[in-house]
Amino acid sequence: MNSLYGEFPKDVTKIRGNHEGYDYCIFSDGAFPRAYVFLKPGHSLYGVNDLGDVRGHAPHGGFTYLGPFPSADDTWALGWDYAHLGDYHCMVKGHEHEGKKWTEDEIKKEIFEIIEALKECE
């Protein structure tokens, strides 16, 4: 079973980790997952709020959030979601949009690719 999906709203799933010195988080409330990578002050992209890609790498659907993250002091978050055309999502009970259900491993692969590109911008 894919713990990133379920009846919305549900208990929030948060998967936190660190890859190559960058903290990240996968968040889901049952409707669809979202991914965030956190930048520390001093990174060349810290505070940038208009970003199409990082060194030619863009996550699925592009970046949909750039800004401070409420539960992470002094960090700048780069975020994206998995609720685009062709993706499964369900924000209203009974109105599911069938499509791809992304796995934790698939999302982590994208996170790690973005982190590798971010390292080139340090």
C-alpha cells in the first residue's frame, strides 16, 4: 500500500531526510504528495522566488513553492507537488482524479536529482 495516498483529509504523512547535506521533506495529507528541499542561508539560490529550473533540472510539474517554510527556521524551501495532469489526486471526497500514484522512492529520486543540481550552485 502507498502511504502517500488515502482518504482526504487524513493524518499527515511526513518523511524527512538529508541527502548530501540538504534536508528534505515529503508531505502528504492523503490528497496528493508534495516535496520540499531546504536551502540554508548563504546558498546562491536562498531567497530566490522565481525559479524555472536548477541547472537545467526541474521537478515534476515545476517548482510550485519557493519561500520560507513554517516549521523550518532560517531556511528557504523549494517545493513541488504531484497533482498535475495525469497524476492521481483527491481533494474532495468522492471526486478522485485517476492517474499515476507516485511512490516514495520515485519522489526521493527526483529530490536527489534536484539536490545534485543545487550542489552545483553552491
